[in-house]
Amino acid sequence: MKPLILGIESSCDETGLALYQMGRGLLAHSLHSQIALHNEYGGVVPELASRDHVRYAIPLIRETLRKADCSLTDIAAIAYTQGPGLGGALLVGASVANALAFALDIPTIGIHHLEGHLLSPLLSDPAPAFPFVALLVSGGHTQLMRVDGVGRYTLLGETLDDAAGEAFDKSAKLLGLDYPGGALLSKLALAGTPNRFKFPRPMLHSGNLDFSFSGLKTAVLVATQHNPTDDQTRADIAHAAQEAIVDVLVAKSLTALKQTGLKQLVIAGGVGANQHLRTQLQLKGQQRGIQVFYPDLEFCTDNGAMIAFAGAMRLEQQAPQIGFAFGVKPRWNLQQLNYTA
């Protein structure tokens, strides 16, 4: 029987658990979001995030096992997010994973959080085939990667300051929207008047594949300070902000495909759920003969399924050693992964 992998995600403000088995696929997954916990602070409070992971990790393991009709003794290995992320939050997941593995005498597999996102579209049907270009776009990351296989990642470009998701959330906050504001800004933008505001498209013609969104955030700030605060104006600003972010993401992604000669584009990360981004990429992709792939909406944000799946892919490449000394990597360059070591 193929090994059953338990995945644990705890890098920031979601506690995710999942069970994945090669040959059968994803058996079950559970997720607890901390949005309500952090909403009153307008952003993630790291200490509160860590405590909430402690509170929910074990109950979610039990829930996931129940959904899959499995027991602890069926698990062959445990994959957990080793980094990057909030140090305390990562330590909760790593501690739970290694303590449970010690009790069961099974190996653990430390997974790079961004690798989980990059591989998450492979859980969907249809799934992309290697190689492809991936746009990894979330609250903390905006990167274009060439993906030639599991563990074979080449950075093509990245943000020099704010990530796209951060630009969404900060713009939303300037408009008085609740945390996390990205989805709320997109909803507000539906009522916006096109072309009333024209915001900059940072680095759109930079000649490389890097991004910058801090100037856009400043433009939104100026617009909110020098215009009325009525509902229509707020919607118009939201519309212009979303258009600017999406225009840059689409243009850079198409340039990356042209430069690499590849015809498959994968969108991963929380901003991948943005409907306007999906619509524009689908339209431009069809015009150029490009296939665009997304994770299912439930797997766009942080989740245990992508960690369990990445763990299964790693397990196929090399057998992990049983050992329970562990650490976390709050800052971890994806290109530092080395599966042959």
C-alpha cells in the first residue's frame, strides 16, 4: 500500500491539516482560519497566532483522521511547514509534527511553504505538466518561477518591496475596509467607475520580471486624502487599485512565458482567488495559446493539503531519515532546496 502522509500547515494565520496518499489522492483536509481573531487589530498578531495554532492543531488532526476513516497508526510520515513564516507559528506545527512522529516512530519531512503553493495546482483536474511558469502571488510573496520539476525551481523575478496581496490589503485598509481587505476591495471594485482614477503601474516597462507595489499604495493614500469619502469614490478608488495590480501581474506573467518559451502558466497563492486576475489571464492566455492553471479556490490560501502533497512528492524522491531534532526557517529562499543532499 502507498504511504499515507499527514500534512501540517502553521506558517501564519491558518491551521491546516490534511491526509494524502499516492494513488488515491487527497483523502481529507481541515482548516481553521484566524481572521476573526486578528480582525480587531487590523493585521496578524504573531503571539496570538501561535497560541491559536496550539489550541487547534490536535483537534484538527483528530477531525481529519475521522473524515478519512483512518487512525494514527496508518500514517507513514508527517510533512510540516518548516518555513518561511512567523517563527512562533512555525514552531507549533514543527513541534506537533515531531512529537507525534516520535510517538509513532515515523519520519518527518520539513516542507518549504512556497513549494507547497507552487505544487498545489497539481491537486486539481486538469493539472499542469512540467515544465511551467508559476506566478506565486499572496500577501507575503510575489514571484515568477520557472518550475521544471519537484525541487527544480528557477527564480525569474520577484517584488522589490510590497507583495501584491499586501498592496490589496493595505489599499483596503486606507479605504476603511476590514482585515483582511483584499477580497473586500475586489468586491467593492465591482461598483467602481472605470478610468475615474488612474494609478501607476510600477515597473511595468522595467525590462525585467521584478515587481514593485509600494508606489501604488502611496497613490491610493493620496487619492483617499484628496477626494470625498463617499461610497462611490471609495468604489472608484478600489476599482483603479485592482486594475493597476492586475495589469502588472498579467503583463509580467506573459513576458515570463515569452522569455522562457513555455505555454503553461500556474497561479498559486491567495491572490490567485481574485476573479478579475483570473478573467484577465484567461482572456490573454487564450489569445496567445497559453493554458492557465489554478488551484481549487479552497487551496489558494494556506492549507494542509498542499503540505501533505509536497511531502508525498518528496517521499517519492528520497526516503527521509527518522530523527527528531528539528528547527524552523522563518526566512528561507526557495532556491536553497536541495533534494539530492
